[in-house]
Amino acid sequence: MRETKLTLTLVGGGEHDSSGGDEVIGEALAYVTYFNVDDGNERFAERILEWLTPVGGEALSIVDEAFDSHDFVEDLEVAHPDGLELPEQLIILDSIVVDEAYRGQGLGAEILSTLIDSLDGSGGKSLVLLRAESHRMEAPLRRQGFLHYANGIYWHLTGPARQNRFTPSI
């Protein structure tokens, strides 16, 4: 079992920073675990909840909501009626934050894409879960291939790595 906490930070040139140094203009935090339902969907959910309970935060809330009242794996199969090859890992996005001065430039989408690609490797298959608090986020998420799952939670089954303009330094 591989469980990872990843933080990706996007650093800008200091345009809005009076100290003249680099400034953090965007960050993302995600948790990753192997997608293993060999023991059944219920045990898989229990294992992830046990792992995230001490962490708390949005990641725990997302998993709790997604697994609480839904048969997650069955829902995945229904969402992919042409057949589903289960993903190798589950990526739970806890947060993406872009500095207010840099919002509206698509940086959140770039950070999300970079984060997923760096965790996926080249062409890996992952299931990404995140929550969008605002309806304004639905269109950008849909452009990146996310579908609404339940109660503001979106999911996306990844494929080959996408091109983006950032090089991750993890």
C-alpha cells in the first residue's frame, strides 16, 4: 500500500511582493493511495477513512461523503458502461489555492493538471476526487474531464499525461 501526501507550490516572480523575492502564487494539497478493492468496497472505504481521520480537513470530508451513502465502485462501473478498468490509484484533492492577484488566469487548472500528471506518471490511470464549493468551478472542471458525482464532489478517471506549462518540482 502506497499512501502519499503531496503539496505542489507555484512560485511567481515577485511582482506583487515588495521584498523582491519569489512569492507563492498557488498551492495544491492532495492525498494518494493505491486503489485496491480486493477486500471489497466497504473495506476499501474503511481503510481510506482510517488513514485520513487523523489528517481531517477537506480530503476526509470528500471521502466520507463519497463512500458514505454510495456504492462507489458500482457507481464507477455505471459511469463507464463500455467497461471499466479500475484505476491504479485514488487521488483525493484536499485544496487548490491561487493568490487573489493571480485568479482568473487559469492557474488553478494548470496546478490541478500538473498535480495529477506528477502523481499519475506517464499515462497512469487514477481516479481523482475533489469538491467544488462554487458553481463557477463546474465549467472549468468539466473542461478538464471531471464529472459531478454527489453533493459538490467531482471525479475524473485519468488517462495519458496532459501537456501543461509548468514543470513540477516535487
